[in-house]
Amino acid sequence: MLLSENDAAKIILVRSVEECDKKFFSDQIVLDALAAGKSAEPGLAWVKARAQFLFDHLSPSYQTVRQIARLPSPWTSSLCLLMLVIGFLTNLLGPAEKIHVVRNPVLLLVAWNLLVYLVLAVWGISRPSTRPRGASPDLPENRRPSPPEAHRALLPRLAAVLFPGMWSLFHCVSASLQEKAKLAEIAKRFSLNWFAVASSLVLARWETLLQLGALSLALGAVAGMYFQGLFQGYAAIWTSTFITGESAVALVVKFIFAPSLWLSQLLGWGLAERIDLARLVSRDGDQAAPWIHLFAISVFIIVVAPRACLAVWQWRLAQRLQRSIGLALDPYFGEVIEAPVRALIEKEVGIGIESLAADIAGFVVQKLYEE
């Protein structure tokens, strides 16, 4: 049985509370929670009903711990806006009126993204597969093979340190110091337990945020470049110690701006005819407008389009994962959930045995002795 993110988070929160303090819920509430799932099917459906009952008996401050599961989604808009502003301001850092066609913030941003794509490609090709041969890619999460030990060790450490701190930073808790300490412990435990069952979902959301952040930074840089050009006259220049000939510069320009020149020709913009390499290598430089258009096209081809595709892919992956979270029936369900049931059964059986023994003794005394 696969659970939604909301239901899984409630189960994990209740689990974290019980693991941190087994006496947190009173015996009566625990018994009522057992009874609350009597109409549910055995297995996770019963666990879900029990967790919902216990979750409803948590205070609002404890219920907010569940929001850790949604990180970093609530920050997406704010971070994208921040990166947009940072990208916009990169064009205002210097008063220079001449733009080097290679050594400028926009092309440095393009080069950085190309390096990131290369690293991702190498990592994707070289990482070992964790799925055994013949295994289906659609296995539920509680049947999927575990990741390597190093991967499993790193992710919980990050979750234990990063997530509770972020939650504490954005959720003010009006309680005593002891209550805050208990909340912090539960938040830490929740982050560990949540990462153990939904690490793929959390990583997909973080990667979506990173892709959108890089996309916003690039768009801000392009917008700032055009905005600056509205109120300041620019000239595109070429300066180099070793590459000084016009033919050599032409080769470098064609190599760097090949995709942009090709797309401009395809769209009929004719940017190749508007740039003048002879003026580019001169002291005064070439007119900057066509070069700015080439910068913008380069950013669109190399940064905006790939990052947008990656962001959509990761977002769709997160949407799919948040509807299909699997929980393995690990020792918690025996030690914490089954133990009260077993104790209740033993108690009722003991009471029944005592009652039966008393009835037998009364029968023996009355029927075999007195009569």
C-alpha cells in the first residue's frame, strides 16, 4: 500500500514522538487510538488510522514539525526572486562602458552552467546502479534495494543537521525551554525518519529549487544587461595578449557564439552581418547591441532552456513521488505499536484467567464440597 505525502508525514511524526518519549501519549489515548483503527484493514491502513487519531491529539506546535517534510518547497518563490535580483545586479557592479565579448558576467555564467552539466553527466554515467539485475523499476519503496552505505550515511546526517535547523528558524514556538528542547529532539528524529522513507522526494524538490534558482539568476543577468543598455552606451571590445589577429579572433568568436549565430540566422535576425570584427579589435570597439543579443541567445540556449527542462522533470518527479510513498513494517511497528496491543491482550487474558479460576473454585466448593 502506497501513501500520500500527508498521510506518510503524519505517521512519521507520530512515530518520532513515540520514539522520543514512549509515555508521551496517555494509556487511555493509546487505547482509543487502537480502537480508532478497528474498521480499517490490517497493515498500513490500520497504522494510518491510528496515526491520524494520535496526530489530532498533538498540540499545534508539535503538528508544525510535519512541515519539515515539505522543505524546501515553501521557499521556492522567495529564492527565485532573490536570485533574479542578484543576477540583475551583476550588471551594475562596475561603471565600465566597454564589454569584453568573453570576459563578462554573462558568459562566465554560461561557462559555469556548462561545467555543471559536464559534472552531472559524468556523475550520472559513472555512478553504480543500486538496482539488482532483473528488478523492476516500479518496485514500491519498501521493497527497493538500499542505497550504498556512504549514501545512506550522508543523507541522514544532512537531514539531522539541516532540516531541524531550518524548521526552527522559520517556526517560532511559544513554549517553555523544556518544551522547545523536546520539540527540537522530535524535529531531528522526524527529519531522520522522513529522509529514510522519502529521500527521493526530498532530493527531487531540492534539485527543482536549484534548477529554478540557476534559471532565475540567468534571467536576471540578461534583464540587467538590457536595462543597463537603455541608459548607458556600451561598446564591445576584444583585448588579449596572445590572440590579436582578426582571423584568430574570428575563430574564437565563431566557436563561442556558434549556437547563437546559427539560431539568429535561422530566425532571420542577421546578427552575424551586424557584428564587425575589425572594429571589435580596435581601441573604440564595436557597437554592443548585436553582441548583447548574442549574449542573450547564448543564455537562452545553454542556461534557460536546459534548466527549465530539468526543473520541469524534477517537479514532475516530485509530484509523482509525493503520491506514492511506501513504508516498510520495520521494528517500530512491533516495539511501539504492537507492544501495547500485546500487553492489552495479556492483561485481558490474565483477567479472564483469574475470573475463570475464581469461577472454577466456586464451582468446586459449592458442588463438590457443600452439596
